[in-house]
Amino acid sequence: MINQNISHYRITGQLGSGGMGVVYEAEDLSLGRKVALKFLPPQLAGDANALDRFLLEARAASALNHPNICTIYEIGKHGDQPSIAMEFLDGVTLKHRLPGRRLEIETG
């Protein structure tokens, strides 16, 4: 998908992947900003439960407002693959920050 245009986004790289999707770094060509695009994996696109969880994740995150939680811009679809366009937050993931230890409450 890298270097492809999906709607008004240009995918520039892959950020990560997991059980519920693949996340790409992209440029919003309309607004000229960096975004993260998360796609539900093709093998789960036809799974109603997986799609419900994917959409619930987007709705839950969009209900929150915090500097360490990305803003959800839109829910979309590329072919049969649902996607979530969200704010790109550069930094270390919790997966890499928390291995085997607790995060202090004051840590931002």
C-alpha cells in the first residue's frame, strides 16, 4: 500500500500491525497534514464481530479528548477494507514503554 493514494490520503509508510489491523503513516492531501490510517485486515473484513469491534474502537476513541490519545478524523472504507483515519502522534508506543513495569501516573 505504500506510495498509494487511498481517497485523499497518500500512504507513506507502515507504522505497525496487530490482530485488529495494520496502521500506516499517510499524508492528508486535502489538509496537508500527517495522519495515521488503520485498516481492518482483509481476512477480518467479512467478520461481523471483528467489524463491530473495529468500529467500537473508533467510536470509543472519538469520545475522548486527551493529548496522549489520537483524535479520530473519520471512518472510511477502501474497497472492502474498513479504515480509521486518525491524528498521527509521534513517539513511543505503550507496548515499548511498559515492558514489565508500571507507568507512573504523573508520566505524560
